[in-house]
Amino acid sequence: MGLFASLLALFGCDQQKVDETMKKAGDTARATWNSVKPDSQLFKGIEPGQSTEADVLRQAGKPETTWEEENGARRLEYPRGPEGATTWMVTVDADGKVARIEQVLTAENFARVRPGMNQDQVRRMLGKPTKIEKFALKKEEVWGYRWWESSQEKAFFNVHFNPDGMVTTTSRSDDPSRMGGG
């Protein structure tokens, strides 16, 4: 009742403004829920080959990034950070049907990162990094991805870029939470 009374005080009896405000509050609440809902619920009911991009947007919300592919397909990126350790990519074919749903922060994908790749290639493969650090003296930028190294341990996979934005090497580091940090 408090929200309704506040809306009436703000907008008088203008029902259209009340409805618009309620819709915005609903959209905000939905977006907040989608950002924190458990991975097991993120794509619940979405079936590759049957579900559509609209179904994904309804269930999981707006993706962080949408990648357009040359073949007309689209990849919807759902990073679960900054404290999460998963990034989901949903591939939607040119006909608008879900082709694949995959968690991309895996040892197999990390092994595909090679010296000479550019930042765009890495971003399309692994999604948004958990953290980006710049080291002026070493003249490098490091993208860190928090991930589940084992079923019980999180770690960071790090991609090192030179000033031209090309991968020079990769590394692994402990998750700061293991050391009592953040």
C-alpha cells in the first residue's frame, strides 16, 4: 500500500503515469532478478532447436553483449560476474532458434587462447573479463576470468596483451577470496 500511496502522491490520479512507473519498477525488478538468479534457473525451459531468441530474452533477460556472426547467427553473452565464475553464450541461428547454450569459462576454451589473438577474438570466445588490470612498467594489459577450476575451487585464468592488443601469454592465479581478500 505504501508504494501505491507514493505513486498517487507523485502523479495524482493520472493512471497512465502510474502504470508507466509500475512497469518500470517491474522491469527493474525483473532485470535485478535475472542478474542474480542461479545458473540453474537462467535458461530453465529453454530447449535448443525449439526455443527462440525471444524465449531466451524472456527467461534470462537482456544479454551483456550480442555478437553478430557472419552466417546470420547471433551469440548472446551472459557473464555472471563480477563475483560469479561462469559466462554463458547462447547461439541463436539465422532462423531465430536457439542452436546451443554453453558455459564458456572452461579449461578447454582457455586452451584455445593463443599468442597473436586479438582482444576481440578473446572477448568473443570467453566473454567479458571479471577484471582488467594495466601494468605500465611491463607495458601489458591483463584480463582475468574467475572460473571454477574444480568443483570446489575458483581461480583466475589471465590473458596478457601487449600494447597492440595482441595476446602474448596466459597465466593462472589464485582467487583472492582463497587468501582472505576480495
